[in-house]
Amino acid sequence: MAKNYQDLKKEVWEEEKCAGCGACIAICPADAFVFSPGDFHPKHTEYCKEASDGVPCGACYEVCPRVIPAPSDRPLMGESIRLLSAKAGFEVPGKQSGGAVTALLYDALEARHIDAVVTVTEDPWTHRPSSAIITTSAVLITQAGSRYNWWVPLMAALKEAVITKKYRNIAVVGVPCVVQALKRIRQSDNALLRPFRSSIRLVIGLFCTECFDYQTLVEGKLLRERKIETWKIRKFEVKGALDITLGDGTTVHLPLSEVAECVRPGCAVCTDFTALDADISAGAVGSEAGYTTLISRTPVGEGFLDHAIQAGHLVAGPKVDQKAIKRLAEKKMKRMR
Ligand SMILES: Cc1cc2nc3c(=O)[nH]c(=O)nc-3n(C[C@H](O)[C@H](O)[C@H](O)COP(=O)(O)OP(=O)(O)OC[C@H]3O[C@@H](n4cnc5c(N)ncnc54)[C@H](O)[C@@H]3O)c2cc1C
Ligand code: SF4
Ligand code: SF4
């Protein structure tokens, strides 16, 4: 019998290793995983094709990024074809860094190289994130910016995009744990994963140190303890500390030690800072303010990057400070248990 949800339960959930990426939820053909917002791992209905009916499956175990050893022997910044600072060649009001991720996706949607983007959006009043499918460049621009809080798994929307809506050229934006799961989907020869494998065209990975639990950080620490109402928050930014910009222009500065208790438990075993398995990785560190650091790692990534630059949607900037990226990547690598 192939490994299945029972093994995920033992090896991942009970060991507090679950990243909450949602890959198992997205690909289960029996729709047997359920996720209650705020939980640290999915639950299972205990009806399983493999375990209950003896029908070969094992898809959930096969895609989980936490059942394999964390990367430890790869170059700190991973493989790269091109490393550059870049920004959007047009106005992106809510951009997190240089708006380069929005520009890449905008270009790909406009050129019809992709038909949908699976990503994380958020409610502007509560800042509660959700897994979403975006199909137009106009909506894409309104959803720029980083969601550092976690509420539901990113890949919840992947099933809808692939199975229900039948998009066949999907770009997925995700933090490194999500990117690792996508790599496992792309590399698997499990027939049940074929529709996912053949529909994922581009994977953009965001650099990531950690992710906060929405309930603990926003509803607990900010709202109840600090009396910061969510609708007053304009932007979250993590740059050595958590900076929260409010609507009146003031900033609340929280040292990371103060918000350590809000970090999701699954992040404690995560060692990948730059999304080593993405087609293109993107982050703030390494670039001047107003620019995004981009690492294109695969010929696919390079193709999308090149097209966006040629079209003028993406504009290259000054040289990248590689040392700054390596410093953070090394720090995260040392987290290994
Ligand atoms: C949890 C988290 C932690 C991060 N930590 C670091 C860090 O430590 N150091 C660093 O240099 N950079 C970090 N980043 C990346 C950084 O915040 C920016 O996302 C990156 O620089 C790209 O900026 P941009 O202006 O080009 O993106 P934008 O043009 O603003 O576009 C961002 C895109 O990402 C999507 N998105 C936002 N949040 C998520 C999410 N949680 N999951 C999937 N998609 C999402 C949006 O829908 C949008 O399409 C982090 C990002 C996240 C989400
Ligand atoms: S890490 Fe992702 S695939 Fe693995 S159990 Fe958690 S949600 Fe499922
Ligand atoms: S640190 Fe980032 S990439 Fe790693 S598990 Fe947490 S959210 Fe995922």
C-alpha cells in the first residue's frame, strides 16, 4: 500500500512540521482533507481511496514537502540563470517591493501566456488572507503586496483552477514551502496528478523567513493587546522587524522577538529562504528600496522574464547585493532540526 494520509498524520501533523501549504487538500481525489481556518494542519474525514478502498492513490503523501529532508546541501541562493533588481514599468499602488511580481504576471496575462494566477489575496478591512484565482490584469494590480499572515492554505484554490475551471496555463505565486510542493507535483509520475502537472506553467516563489498565524498576530497581538484596529492597517513589512504602517502614516515597529509566538509552528523546520525550486524567485532583500530582487532559475522563468522586459512591463535596476541575500539564507538554513 502506498503511503497515505495516515502517514502524513504521523510524520507531519503530529510532529508539528506541517507548512499548511495545502497541496494535500488540493490534489486529494476524494476531497477528504478539510481545513478549518486557524488550524496548523489539515484534518481528514478518514475516507481514503488507498486506506479505505484499497484503490492505488498515495497522492497526498507524494506532494507533501515535509516528508523529505529539508534542503541542506544546495547553494545558498540556489541555481540561477539571471539575478537582477527590477521594478514594474507602470504604477502598482499596493506593491510590496518594486512591483516586479505583479509586472511579470501582468505581462504574462496580457500576452496570454497564462490564463490564471493562483495566489493569496486579502480582505482590505480585516487583512484576512485567502487563496484566490485571478484571471485579469486589472484585478491583479489591485492585489499587489505581501500577505505575511496565514489563514487558509494557498493551494486551496489550485483544485478549483485545475479541476473545476480547467485552466491549462496557470501561474502560481507561493512562499518556498508551496514551491516545494509544486516541484513534487511537477516531478511526480502519479497519474492522478497529471492534470495538475500539465496545467502549472509558471511558479513564482517569494523569499520567506517566516509566516505569522493570522489569529495569533492580527486578532490577538494587534487587536486585543495593542488595540490596533485592522481597518487602520495599510501595510505589513518584515525587514529585521515587523513594521506595520497605519492609514495616518505612522508606523508600529515590533521587534521579531515580540512576535515570535505568532509564527506558525511549521515554519520552525523550514530552511528554504529563496524558494530554491521556483522558476523565478522574488524578494526585497538585496535590492534598493523601490526594487524587487529577481532570480530566474529555469528556462521557463527566463522566458517569462525576458518577455516582460522586452515589453517594457519590467524595468531592470541597479546591481543586487548578493551578500545580504546569502546572510538571510544562511540564517534560515541553520534552523534545521
Ligand atoms: C510570508 C512572506 C514572507 C516574506 N519574507 C521575506 C523576507 O524575509 N525577505 C524578503 O526579502 N522578502 C520576503 N518576502 C517577499 C516580499 O515581501 C515581496 O513579496 C517580494 O519582494 C516581491 O515584491 P513585489 O513588489 O515584486 O511583489 P508585488 O508586485 O507586490 O506582488 C506580490 C504578489 O505576491 C502575491 N502574494 C502576496 N502574499 C502572498 C503569499 N503569502 N502567498 C502567495 N502569494 C502571495 C500577491 O498576490 C501578488 O501577486 C516575503 C513574502 C511573504 C508573502
Ligand atoms: S505540508 Fe502541505 S501537503 Fe504536507 S500535510 Fe501540510 S498542508 Fe498537507
Ligand atoms: S517559513 Fe515560509 S516557506 Fe517556510 S514553512 Fe513557513 S511560510 Fe512556508
